[in-house]
Amino acid sequence: MKRVLTFLAIMLLPLSVMAMTPVSDQTLSDVTGQAGVNINADLTMNISIGTMAWGDEDGIRGFEADGLLYSPWGTIPNGGYVGVTGFNITNLRIKAREADTYNGWSSYTGLKPITIDVATAEKAGVADTTFVRFGLGSLQITMDAMSFNVALGTDPAAGLDQLMGVVSIGDMAIYISPYSYVDIYAHAGCGVNLEFNIIVDEFQLDYVSWGDTDGLPGGNPGVAGGVGYWIGATNTAGYVGLDNLRIGGPILLAGTVAIDVVYDDTGVYGGGAGMAPFKDHGPTTIVHISFPTNFNINVTGPIEADVKLDSAFALDSANAGTLGDIYISAFGLDIAAGSWVDIWAH
């Protein structure tokens, strides 16, 4: 009996070795499914932020060259801040589309989640480029309302006390096509390319308004002794904006944006010869944003909205006045390949 078991073990050994042979990546992917990350979520959020500010600590200054200060406006050394206060979003919801039919959605079958994959292919004419692809999925993004104050001030901790106006946005809905994605990859060594291929099937907005919370205060034209003698009361709020805004889809956004950070010590920014009075500006670090390919934004339309005035930010009171309606059949914006923008400190 022992001899029989030994013989069977010897006969089965090659089969067991074969069974332990590593399978190829393709075979493994066929067994376990495609590699990558799928994300499906249904999130509802309220977001609030007290103050968000951008500050300039030294105010307005000119360019220093040869010991002199050059500025068309003079110098104002006291800085300030610009930003928003009272930022609030109510019932922001991000979920997969389910029941709408925008841009033929009913023809799609099954769930298209958000996806994250890493692949290698030719990108921007360079073979074997590895890139991250974010598939945006069939997203539906909605919110009940957004509001914030636009303000200036000398101290952001004090809440920016010089109010310019109030922005109010209500009942928004955005429907993303499942074919939408963004590719991210390096270019020419170090730097980042963002390649956009985004389709918005529908964009809806109940209202967007700009408000003046105190109306026309004393000391302004039309006001005598603190009392408005042309327009009546001076301290009531007023709003102007668009009501029932609809942007017909699909809205197409396609193209590549490249971002680099460069150091210039000899060129125009760094102070090259013959660039007086700015030739002594000195070595400068610059953010260079460029468009290696044509960048296109196309709205197939139409774009429609009512232009309204009202005492209510939602432009929906019984006394709301309609100035007229807007109709735009279609919209296109093309940024030519080779265009760029440079940003640096001064």
C-alpha cells in the first residue's frame, strides 16, 4: 500500500508544480476582474466657512530699478484683504444619475461609477507615457442654495468689514456624462499636464443674484439730508440677477492644460539687458500655465434666463420686476494651442 501511495505522489508532483506556476497579469485580470478603483456614493452635505481672504501685505508698489521706484500709480504701502464671508451651501448632494433622460441618458445601461485607473500609452506625442485617468462617472450634482458676502478689509480676523455685495445662488443641478474623464501625467521631465474630456449633459439654476443689503445710504446722489427724494427709502436691500437659468446640453470641455514652475534670471522677468527700467527686477520664479493643444468649451445651447430686479435674493417676490429675457442659441470658446499665462510676485 505504501508503494502505491508513493507512486501516486510521484505521478501527481508535476501537476502540483504546474499548479504553483505564476499566472500572467492578463490571466490574473481575467480571473479577478479589471484592476483599478470604483467609487459610488450618495453624499448630502451642508458646508459653511466663516472668512476666506486673499491678502497683500505691502499694498501697491512699483518696480525698483537703479535705486529708483517706477510706478504709474505711485506707492501705497498699506495692504489689505479681499475675500468672502458667510459662505454657506445647503443640501449639496453628489450621487449617481438614475432617472433623467438628458442627452439620451435612457440609452445607457447599468451603473457608471467614478473610476481611478493608471495606464501607459502615447500622450502629447510621447510614447510610453504613464497617466492617471479619473473617470467622472454618471454624476448628478445638486444643491438647494449657496450664499456668500464679497468684502474688503484690513484684518481678516475682524471678518472683512467693508461689504461690497451678496451673492445668492439657488436650486442648482448638474448632470455629468458617463463618458467624461480627466487624464493627469508628467511632461518633458517635471511638470503636470491636465487633459480634460468633460461632457455636461444638462445645467440648471433656479436663480443667481447680486445684492446690496443697505440700498442707497445718505450722502449719495439722490439723497438729501439722509432721505431719498427721488427713490424713497434708502436703507432697504435690493437684488439684480438671472431667474430660471437653463443651459442646454451637452456642454463640452476638451483640451490640455500644462502647469510648470520656472526660475528666470536672464530673460524679461529676471532682468535681461535692455529692459530698463525693469532690468534690475532680479531673479524671478514664475508659474507658467500653457495650452499645448487647442482648448475648447462648446455649449450647444440654448442658454435662456429672465433678468429680474427684486427686494428678495431669490428674485421671487410678488413685486419682482422683469427687465427682459436672455436667449443665446449656442456658445463657443477656443483657446489656440501655444497660448499661455505667466504668474509671478512683484
